[in-house]
Amino acid sequence: MPKHQSWLITSPWHKHIYAFMRNKRAKWSLVIFVVLFIVSLLAEFIANDQPLLVKYKGELYFPLFKTYTEQTFGGDFPTPTDYHDKYISQNINKNGYIVFPLFPYSYNTIDYNLNMPTPSRPTERHWLGTDDEGRDILARIIYGFRISVVFAFLLTLISSVVGIIAGAVQGYFGGRTDLIFQRFIEIWEALPQLFILIIVASLFVPGFWSLLLIMLLFTWISLTGVVRAEFLRSRNFEFVKAAKALGVSNIRIMFRHILPNAIVATITFIPFILSEAIVALTALDFLGLGLPPEYPSLGDLVRQGKDNLQAPWIGISIFIVLSGLLTLLIFIGEGVRDAFDTRKNK
């Protein structure tokens, strides 16, 4: 082994990282996913109907961060500037210049200058075409990718914390606590989640955070069983008995001494929980039970692909995006699982 790589196996975590990096499929999947996520985080600078920079009569303006009226650029009305208006753009170019993002359309920008009916086919202006409202599909994919991944990250993080704490309490205390908790989880898992979501959606329109809370009610169970089993196994180990004899508190024993052993098992499930969260959000948006219409949504594009079979570019685009995203997450999950498999990394 090269000397510069020997430090990677000086600790268990470094050994797992080294094992993951040896899996080229998982490593490149992680690299591609991170790059795509960073691009989506910069969506406003890549796809936006507001210019990045305007120079007008020697002054610099940044419409991306501040709203300017038409009167600022020689217009007649004190209304927000439409930088795609021919009169405004010509006036700016005569007295300076205007710099648009790579794609001059945001997720909610309606192109009123289309010379064909909507949904329009891919052109030089709209690389992936437009939807049935005249909005750029590529822009909606970029923004929808971001909100789906961020939503899934938050849901996975919060549900993992709740599930780990619940499983730790079950497994460590056992007995009646474990018995009551298990019966509650069995009843909770048996509830029809889709019907409950339909009832909730009929009562009020879910927002980002309210939908996150509703889905959290059902996703926290994912890691409970794994953590519970690890705590049931570890609570009778000698070091736990010794800590109790020394008067160490239960909380310290649970989260300082036993939890690090359980974390190894739970980490392997996180990429799969992340992919499940993305699928769940997409399905709810497709059914009209997810995010409000003003949010960019991959599920909304799936619905539009179904409703506009005469425009196959919509369905093909969103199929490639969703299948590619889920494939990357599955490959990453498999790489993490293999990296923590002691049978393969002795």
C-alpha cells in the first residue's frame, strides 16, 4: 500500500472511508450528486429572469438582489422592471449593458413570446421545451431538484434523530418500556398513510414545513428497529455493567458508550431513506397532495408528462432526472453499506 494512503486506515472511520473510495461506482456517484446539488443551490445565478448585472448610465445595478422600477431605466411606470421588454432592454443597451444568467428564465417565468402553442418543443431558447403554462422545463427541473433534495435531507435528518432516540430508549430500558413502544409502533405502521395525508390535505393546503412535519410522523420509524436491536445487544456488555457500577448516568451510557456502536449500522440506511423521501415527495406532488402549486416540483412535471402525452419531451426529461437521481443515491447507499461491512473489509 502506498505510504500516502496508510493514514486512511489508522482508525475505523478512516478504514470505512478508504473502503468507500475504493468503490469507484459509489465514489463517482457521490461526486456527481454533490456537483448537481451545488449547481441546484446556485439556481438563482443559473436560471433566472432577473439579470445578474445591469450597467446603466455609468451606474451598476444588481436586480438579482434588489427590485428596481422601470423609471430607473428610462421607463414610464413605477412598476418592477421587466428586463425582457424590448423597450427597456434596448434603452439599457444604448446606455450600458445587461448580463443575464445562462438560462434567462426562472421556474415560474411564463414566456409570452412563444411562437408555438404550449407545451412547446425544445428549442434554442428552451433547451427542454416548456410545460403547458409556458414555463421553462429546464429551469423547473433545476429548482425542483434543489427543493426535493433539501426536503429529503431535512426529513431524513430529523426522522433519523427521532428514530435513533426512540430505538435507544426501547433497547436500553427493555422490559415494559420496550413492550409498550413496540405495540405502539406496530399500530402506527398499520395506519393508512395515504388516506391520512388525503384527509390532512383536504383540511388545509400543506406548506413546506407543514408537509415536512406530516411526513415526519411516518418516517421516524425507519431506523428504530436497527437501533433498538443494537441497544438490546449492547446493554448487557461488560463495559455497560461496569459503567452502571461506577454510577454513570443512563443518558451518558446510552449516547456516549452504546450509540457510537449503533451509528455504524444506521449510517448504511441513510442514503436509502433519502431516496425514499424523494420518491414520497414526488408521489405526493404528482397526486396534488404535496407542496403548493407555487413551488417548483418534480412531481408536478411527472403529472404534466402524464397529462401531455403529445409532448413526450416532458415525460422523457423528468424520467431521466428522477431515475438518474435515485440511481446515484442507490449507488452511494450500496457503497456505504459495503464500506461498513466487516466481512468485506477485514
